[in-house]
Amino acid sequence: MSNWVKRFLAPPVFEDDEDQARNAALLNTLLWATFGIIVAAAPVLIIFNTSASGVFLSTVIVVLFALAVLGLIRVLHRGRVRLATILVLLLLLVMFTVTIYTFGGIRNTTASGYLIVVFIAGLLLGGRAALVFGLLSMLGALGVFCAERYWTIPIPFTPKVNFDDLGMLFAFSGLMVVLVNLAQRSIVSALERARSSERILADANRELRVERDAFQSRIREMERRSRQFQAAAEVARDIVAARELGDLLNRAVNLIRERFGFYHAGIFLVNDQGEYAVLQAATGKAGRQMLEQGHRLKVGEVGIVGYVTAVGLSRIALDVGADAVHFDNPLLPETRSEMALPLRVGKDVIGALDVQSRDAGAFDEEDVTILQTIADQVAVAIQNARLLHEAQQ
């Protein structure tokens, strides 16, 4: 039973139109509240009326108005929200004007009902509708005023206060309470929707920023890869042009360091006995010092270069402090990550390309692929330079 009553009193639902659903809910509440006020005020208006004609007119007005309200509820539930709202306002306007004309003239308490009409129009239809119905209310009041003043309509005036005046005052007060409550609920609901929209927008903006940052990161990574491929092509072109082995190796390490932005680059070649990987070319002041000292690493035993020349596979130390294989060179104190790649000719490992960075985690598998391509080209160029040297001798 209670569920049936709730469905009977519930407003129509408009899932695709939030504003129309809000107006329908407000109008539905207003109509049922008005119907309740009519039922509650009817005894006061009818029983305590002092004249027989007044009782008759009050009864007719109450019954007609109650039926009209029920009819408007029916129109509302058919989905005609705007039409129902306009009809409600016109009904109230006519009812207040007729009541003022019939009972007491412009001084009747019913005259304050015009304010209710304007308030409802603004609440449900907006500012323009409030202006229109405000003008209509003033025209209605002006008509009653002129009829009372110039056409001498019968105005049952008495200095005493009647109970019907009290009933009308109570009815208007109750209706205004309902309207103010509806307005307050509407404002609170609008604020909640605004806050919800703000939160949704903030979340969307955060997601957009994350996606934008990720996109920019991908763009930067693609640009870095593009620069690396260009650098690889330049290195390959320049080292192929070199004929002397020493010139070839120096060009290679300097181009690799400049184009890729490494902290240090060096090329080791395995000696004839296969015991040591001997530094043959290196960049910077530290590189010159190591060359002067005859820097070498034992194959298979010392450092990442020793590992690579023994195994023939590349190796990365993303954090040299945590890598037990890494050789801690005092001449390169800023090294944070290191990568070594084998120089291969066929199945033979003739040396290693060693690059170091100031940044931890500076290398990945794509770096290995690009630099291994360069290392293979360097190995071929070294082999060609050796063959050329042997042929010349």
C-alpha cells in the first residue's frame, strides 16, 4: 500500500533532461501541497463565512480549484511540464483575481496571492516568465481596483475581521512556506550538482594532464630515438670513411659521446693472447689519462667490459653501485650507469664498446639495439682497417 501511494505521489521521471526533471519534481510537490492546503483550508473558508452567498461561492471555488489541481497533476504526469506550469499560474492568477473581486476588493488578503504567482513563475519558468506574470498580476489588480473605484461593484466591507480572512492568511502562509522550502531545496540541489560537476571536471582535468604528460613523454622518447638513429647513421658514415685504425677508433668514441650525450665512451680491443681487453680509444681528459696508463681489464674477470669480451653478450649496469661486476674507475667518479657491447666479427669477439652515463637507469633494451648496431659497424670497420694494413705491408 505504501509503495502504491509513493508511486501515486511521485513526479514523472525525465532521465535525459535534468532541468525538466527538477521542474517536474518542484511542480509536483507544489500541486500536492496546494491540494493539501485546499483540503485543510476549506472548512475555515466555508463554515466560518458570514453570508450564504459567501458560503456558496467559497464552496464552488474550493471544489473547482481542487479539481483543477488534480487535472493539472494529470497533465504533469503525461510529461507536459511546461504546459502544466503555465496552466497552474493562469489558474492561480484567475482564482486570485476572482476572489479579490468577489470578497472584499483590493484590500482582501487574497491580493497577496499575486506574489505567489510571480514567485512560482520565477522558480519554474525563469526570470522572463516572472516578469510576464508580474505584469499580468498588476493588470488584474488594476482591473479590480478600477471596478471597485469607478464601477461601484458591491464590496461587502466590514471593519471586523472574519474567520475566512484568517483562513486565507493561513493558506497563503502555508503555500509560501512550501514555495520557500522548494526554492531552498532547488538551490541546494543546484549547488550539489555544481560541486559534483566541479569534482568530475577536476578528475577529468587530472586524467587529461596525466595523458598529456604521458603523450609528451612518448613524444620526447620518440624524438630521442630519432636523434639516436640519426647519430647511428652519422657514426657509421664517418667511421667507414676512416682508413687508419687509430683515427677510426677516435672518431667512433667521440661521435658516440657527442651524438648520444654520454658521460664517457671507450673502445677496448682484446689483445693477441686473448687475456686482456685493452683500451684503444676514449673520450675526455679521463680517457687520455687511461690511455697513457695503458688501461686494461682482464677478460672474464674484471668489470663489465671483461664480462662482455668473455661472453660475447651486451651487459647493462643500471646502478653501478649495486652491480658487483662493475669496475669502479677512480678517473670516472660521476658514472651512475654503464653499458658495454661486444665488437664481433663473425663468431669472434674482438673487443667491446663501453659507454657510461651520469644518470642511473639511463639505458634500456632499445639503446642496446641501436648501440649494438653501431658496435657491429665499428667491428667491421676495425676488421677492414686491419686487413687493409696487412695488405699494405
